[in-house]
Amino acid sequence: MDMHPPLIDPFARPITYLRVSVTDRCDFRCVYCMAEHMQFLPKADLLTLEELDRLSTAFIGLGVRKLRITGGEPLVRRGIMGFLRQVSRHLGAGLDELTLTTNGSQLARHAAELADIGVRRVNVSLDTLDADKFAAITRWGRLPQVMEGVRAATDAGLRVKINAVALKGVNDSELFQMVQWCGDQGHDLTFIEVMPMGEMGEENRLDQYWPLSDLRARLAERYTLIGLAERTGGPARYVKLAQTGQKIGFITPLTHNFCESCNRVRVTCTGELFMCLGQEDNADLRAPLRASPDDAALRETIRAAIARKPKGHDFDYSRQAVAGQMTRHMSHTGG
């Protein structure tokens, strides 16, 4: 594969991590992510799997070492396993890691093949272990199906990281149960502060806002928290629970505590390149992909976009109007 000078943003941060959304569709309708009756994008607007492969390959040629496939729910896209198998040819040849974020609903069917392709770990979004609450949060989801998927992933040898959105009045009563279950199963656990994105009026996001500083203080009442210096290039800050040895992550998008080391960009399923999750600025990669079978224009467009990558974002709940509030749904950007 052709290697080109690597991508470095204006703040001397190498861009080594790409998140690619392969679909805006999902088999769940989580209340903080989607409206119940979503208007999905026309199929013609979506990048084809061949275009997604070309795009991913171009980024790997520009120094991307980690590729995370997201959605919507990536495993509902028809032909997705063929795409993953195709992209996996870069593992060990420029690409260090191929992984995905999933709601777990399709894992029982695909876990063994994912392991065979070379995926070593998956992130599973799971906010509650209570079946009724799970149905309420996801609207269309069934907890037993997800639990079966998580078991299948573990059986296939995949490492599972659980991502739980912290929701006051919803899963705050399950904090210790979630920690214990993840510890028993050997899963890492990361808590995520709810984000001011999508339709703020539909569910009052401010009422659900559970600051992770509070969650962390509650954890510290029962466990000794040992701060870890470990950085995965991502937004999580980690602690180890001295009593169990398990690792807990905290992602607090409102506190700007990870922008300085941001090494990632996101591409939506329509080929929009977002340099920052909290900014609207984006670049259209679909046009150069479709204009020419040669990737020179595509690489040029990517470089020009990275030259505009901002230092940080602006989410702030403390003002009356939520500054930096995004109008797009999380399912559109791919988390």
C-alpha cells in the first residue's frame, strides 16, 4: 500500500485514529441518540462498501493505525462482514487495530467471524442490566439478546468493553451492580457523561445529566480508586479499583480534559469528515471519491481538512443555552 507523509494537525497532533460510521440505521432507538421515528438517509447518499474501503485505505496510507467501525449499528449494514474482512488486509501492514462499537444485538451471529477476521476487541453500549429499563432506554431493544451477544463475543475470545451512558434517575441506582457484573465477567467499563446532541427537547437532557464527578465520588465510598496514567489516545481517564483490580474509565466531554491529546477524526456514512465531534466544521469526502478512481484528490481533501482541525470543542451545560449544542443526531456522526 502506498504510504504518504502522515497527517499532522495544526497543534502538532498526529492523526492516527479514524472512526468510520458505516450506516445511520440502527435496530434500537435509544432516547439520547435517536428520535423514535427517524428519517434515515437515502441509500444513494451513503458511501458504498467499496467507497468505505477506499476511504479507509487512504487514511491508513496517511498514517492511521486504528480503525473503529461505528454506526448507527454497524452490524445491521448489509455486507458489513465482507467489508471488515476486506479492510482487515491492512492489519500488520500499516493498521494496528480494527475494532467496532456495537449495541450487541447482532454479536451472537457475528462474534466468531469477527474474531476470525482479526478483530480483537469490541465496545458494547449497555446502560443498564435491568430488562425493563433497557427496553425503555432503547425503545426497541431486548436485553437478553444483547447479553447473549456479549457472551458470544467473550466465547470467541474478543475483549469486551462496556460503555454506559450515565443517566440520573435511570441507571444511577445500578452503579455498583454494573461495576460488579463487569468485574465478574472480566469486562472493562467506561462511563460516559450524556451529551447535548440531537433533539434536546424530546428528552430533557439536563434533567438526566449525571456528572461523573458525582459518580466517581460514589464509587470512592466503596472502593479505593487508583488513578492510572494510561492514555489510549481517547477521551477516557482511567482508574483501577484496588479491591478488584478492574479498570474503570470516565469520559467527560464537557470538561475539555482530552482535547489536547486528540488524535482522532470521524467520517460519517455519507462521507463527511468531522475533525472534532463538538464542532460543525466538516469536509466532503464523497465528492472526490466519486469524481475519480484515483485517490490523489481524496488525499488532498483529507489533508486540507486536517489543517483546519480545531484545538478543542465547546460543550457547556452551565449556560442557559447549551453552547456548542449539536443539531445532528449521534447516530449520524457515529458516536
